[in-house]
Amino acid sequence: MKLRVLLILGVALIFSSGLSAQIQADDPVSLVESITGQIFTDVTENLEEYTANPEALEDLVRNDLMPLLDINYSARLILGRAGRGLAQEKIDEFATCMTNLLVNRYSKGLLDFSSEIKLQVLPQRGDLNPKLTRVRTRVTLPNGGEAPVDYAFHKTPEGWKAFDVVIEGISYITTYRNQIMPEVQANGIDSVIERLNTGQMQLAE
Amino acid sequence: MHNIRSIISLIMLALLLAGCAGTQSRNTDPENDPWEGYNRKVYAFNEGMDKVVRPIAVGYDKIMPDPLQRGVGNFFRNLDAPVTYVNLVLQGKFRESADTLGRFLINSTVGLLGFIDVASRLGIPFYNEDLGQTMATWGYDDSRYLMLPFFGPSTFRDGTGRLADSFYHPVGRVFHGSNRWGLWIFRGIDTRARYLDQDTELQSAYDPYVLMRDVWMQNRLYQIYDGDPPMLDYDIYLEDDYDPAEPATSDKQ
């Protein structure tokens, strides 16, 4: 359960209520910091409404979270050499499928855990790398335990975007890459997309 | 109890021989896991054992109230403190070793043999070290993956370290005979119960063996670097010719 809670937070952190448009943050740490409070307040205040109408929360997540994530980049990293020679539509389809899973999983998780968890964003260490950086956070779990959750951000033409979540050193990208790449090479991308869509493959621990 | 030890040694030996005799059908990561053929056999053996262990762990998890289970976790964690202490000293982390000694003394007494983690409430930080991590900080920083029977994922370095640490672990020093075995088995069941939530994900994976290896290896690196490993080189993932299964031999020990 712990990993799942953390992954949920992973996105909870980055998900905002239209806040991203207002924040002209030039560094990812401020971006994450400014958004954190907003998310938890929103979900906690409207918990009943969202519980009654989970689709509303899913829409919110989809509209506000996704612009802050670079899912396409994540998809390319995960597919690696297995993505070579694939039509762009197939890669997009794979990315969409990942997005749907994330939105679904995180919305559920937010309803279950948002009120029980505390979150602390650690300051940037050293100079900010202009292209690639990591935002480190500490999550306090309901049982009092503390767990580290890091986000890998990179600079895109549309600003900083997150593309990896690293929990206790375990990278989401690396781990899924090593599962999905050989599966695509062995069974083809369609079979993998099918497995993701039908929920036979759990995307988040 | 001598018998149990002989039996375990025999099983380990048999598995080792079986692994060496088998021809490797595939290798997903020759660089980090050159013994994959052997490791997969041990993994299968552990999975077989899990058919017995898992139901016990499920029952244990149901019966035990959460606070009690947390207490058991604290108890075992406290028993590891002497090992952490020794290894912090070996790594020259003297302030941390003093903290660990303090933790051990407080939790073993005021914390009722370690069941209550009083030290954490007092704000004394927790560290986790072992001989494998010490060897890594001394320069043996890359070791080949090794799946151990009963204990699960490890590396050659960490398996060796684990054996050495066990000679002065409190469970081995203080308890004898069936009490000692009982405690190790109890700990095994308690540990297994903590991973029950992750079973579905593991089993739904395309290659559960690789998933377990990836998760363990990454988390181990994280421990070695005391929670601050260098950032991944993501660019290499996009390079067309990058293939972790390419190098034919491993220079890792």
C-alpha cells in the first residue's frame, strides 16, 4: 500500500486547479510548492462532492494535471528502442493509454488518502540545472513513517514539466521500461496497449 | 537444531549446482546479472516456498492488530541497531553511530525491548547500514545480482556481508536453539506480510523476476547513497543503440 500511496501523491503534488496558468515559476521547486497546498485544500474541501461524483475529479485531474506532465517524453523513455520504427500514432496511443490509467488511479487515490497525508517540499540544492532537475519531497504517512518521493523535471519549450517519479530510489520510468520494452519487442505494441486498457497490467504500485 | 542448518546448506548447494549446470536460455541484463540462469532457478524455488509462506503471512496479517504489528516491526528493527552501529563506525560516520547507540539503549529499555520506538519520538534519526553498504562505500560499489534462497534478492557483495553481519547479530548472540530459529522464522513471516500488498503488481508484470530485480537494485543503490543517489542518465534511454542486454560479459564481482 505504501508505494501506491506515494505514487498517488506523486501526481497529487503536481496536480493543480488551474493554478499552473497563474504561476510563472521559473524553478520546479516553487512550482511544486505553490501547487501542493492548493491540491490538498481543493480535494479536502470538496471531498463529499468528489466522492459522489468521481468523474468530476477525473476531469479536474485530466485538465489540470496533464499539462504539467510530459507524458509523451515518459512514453518515449519507456519504449526506448522498442519505440523505434513505430508509427507516431501508436506512440501517442500508448501515451494516451498511460494517461488514462494515471488519471483513474490518482483520482481514486486522492479520494482515499488526501486527508491523511502530509507533504514537505525540500529546497533546491546547489544551482539549478537549466535543463534537468530533481525536486525532492518527504511524505509523512498515516502511520507516522516518512518516505522520500522525488520528481524528475525537464525544461520544455512550454516550461518545466515532470516526467518521472522516484520513490525510495525506485524510478517509475526505469522500472516500467524494463517491463514494457521487452513485451513490446516480443508481442507488439498493440498487445501491450490492450493489456494496459483492460487492466491486466497494473501501472502503479 | 543442527539438522535444520545442514538441510538449508544442502538446499543451497543443490540450487547452486543446478544453476551452474543449466544452460542459460536468455539474459536480460548480462552486465548486472550474469548469473541470471541460476538466479531464476532460485527465484522459482522461492516462489514455490511462497505457496506455503504466503498463506501463513496472510493469516498473521489478519490476526495481528495493526499497532501490534507495528510493534513487532519496531522490535526487529531495534535488534538490527548493533549491526548498523558497527557499520556506521566502519564507514567513519561517528555522529550517526552515536545516534544509533542512543536509539538502541533507549528503545531496548524505555521502549520495552524495542516494541515502542521511543527514540523516534524524541527526534533521534534512524539509520540503516550493513556490511554490504560498508563495502560499497569502501569502493566495492558494483556487484552482480544474486538471488538467495529464502532471503530473496541480493548481490554477491551483499550476500557475503549479510553472512558476516549475522555472526554478531543480537538474535544469534542472545538467543539459542529453537528460540533463535523461531525468531528468524517469525521475522520472515512478519517481513513477508509487509509485502502482501505488492503481490498483485508483481504477478501481473510481464516479467516478475525482472521487476523484483529492478526494484531491489534501485532501492539498494538508494540505501548505499544514504537516500541521495546520483540522478539517472535519462538521455541514454533515448539512444537508438542502447541495449542493456548487449555486453556479453560482466566485469562485476
